[in-house]
Amino acid sequence: MSEANPLAKYFRKPVLYVDLPSNGKWYPDGVLKYDVGTEVAVYSMTAMDEILLKSPDALLNGVAIVNLIKSCVPAISDPWQAPIIDIDKLLIAQRIASYGQKMDITVKCPKCNEANTYVADLSTLLGSFKTIDYSAPLMIGDISVWIKPVSYKTMTSLKVLSFNNENLIRSFDKESLTTEQQAFYDKLRESAINMSLMSMAASVERIKVGDLDVSDYDFIRDYLSNIDRDTFNTIKKFVEDNATVSQRIDEFDIVCSTEAKDDVPACGHQFKVPFSFDVSNFFVFGS
Ligand SMILES: [Zn+2]
């Protein structure tokens, strides 16, 4: 098309604008261009986006999510490079832009066993995200360790690798392995350990000891595989704590709505339901 499409003015318009938990940090140059101030515009899904979200393969390898963000948040030109801490908020914003703020959650009451449908307000959830500040290092003696959020690409690759690896490990019948199979099995176990090391190394931005200042990924991975387990576990905990810093409401309070019937009084039981963010059922599909 050489001319501007005269229908362009009828294309999707932004539905909402959100800021990012990363504050725009950790994006390579040119990947993020804010639409207004420090906010990105969020558009509703197209029919094509919805189709890709129904593909289990595209969901597992991250292609569905990357495609979705590209389509609905054009401010981010390459979502693979986005820091992982921004992804959930963007997905919730896209859910709101496409289907509105309310989301039905059906859960069984642990007391009376009846199904309850609760309407969750996603805008409250969206507002509960906080910026994570990675500027303070972890101090272990005279060693300072700075960490960073991994990119969506890194996280997805590691997830796919370990998913395949675990499937292979599970496929072995450990009771009856030949020597050859045992060797292969051991290799698989070893690569599982390597993957968790890779994931840790990718989360470390920089290590400083005295005049030494190292940010090279290979050096850091090497370092992590050669330190004592106490130091390793201290760094691991620091990485994990910061990766899971509660950026959002992770539980909903529910009051059971089962009404009185015959001799049984109304239930009224109060319980908490974890908000599980499973993309495969997070997006309801329009009929
Ligand atoms: Zn109940």
C-alpha cells in the first residue's frame, strides 16, 4: 500500500494508558517509546491475536504473548526484550482493554463445597503494581551483588528448556536403566542444575569486590558455580525474593454465597483465593 489507508481512522483506539513496574529501565535502546509521559497506550485485542492465544504451542514458547503485546502495546517494539516484571501488568491491562474490568472467578467453597462465582475487579489489581527498585546491592562480606529482572526472552527460553528437560527425565524408568541410559539420565539431571545456574547468572547484573567490578555473564556464571553453598543460597534467595516481590494483589477475599436451604443455614464462610495468572485461561475468548 503506497497511500495511507482511508479506513485508518476507524482502526482500534487506545483504551487505557499504564505506567510500567520497571519504570522503563532494562529495555535496550529504541525498544520502548512512551506514548504519553511515562505511560504506554493499551489497545484491545484483534481477532487474530485471540486465535494465536488458543494455540498451546504458541503459549508455551512465548510467541502468543509477544504477538499480543506487539499488537496491543505498540509502544514496545520488541516485547522479547521487555523485563519480566512488566509482563503481567501489560497482560492485565490488555485483558481490561479487550473484555472490561470485571473478571468472573469460579471457586469451590472449602466449607460447603458449593461453587461460588466471584467478580474480580481487574482495575484494582492493575493499580496494585509497584515499581521494583534494584539499586541496592546485596552485601555478603566485602562482596556487593546487584541484580536485575531477566528479559521475557531469557525467561521463556529457560522455561522451555527446563520443560523439555523435565519431560525427558520423567520418561525414564529409574528402576531399570542400562549403563548407557543411566549416563544419559545423569546428563539430564546435570543440565537441570545448569539451567538454574543460567537463570541465576542472568539475574545478576554486577558483582563488585574492592576494585573489581564484573558484569560479564560468563564470568558471573562461572563465579556462581564455584562459590560455597551458603553464599550461593544467599544470592539465590535475594534473586527469588526480588523476583516475587508482591507487585499485585495475589489473593481475593471471598464470602460464600450459598443460601439457606431446608434446615441448613446460609454458609457465609470467608476464605481467600489465590489469584493465579495462567494465560491459557486468563483471556476469555469472545464467542
Ligand atoms: Zn460455603
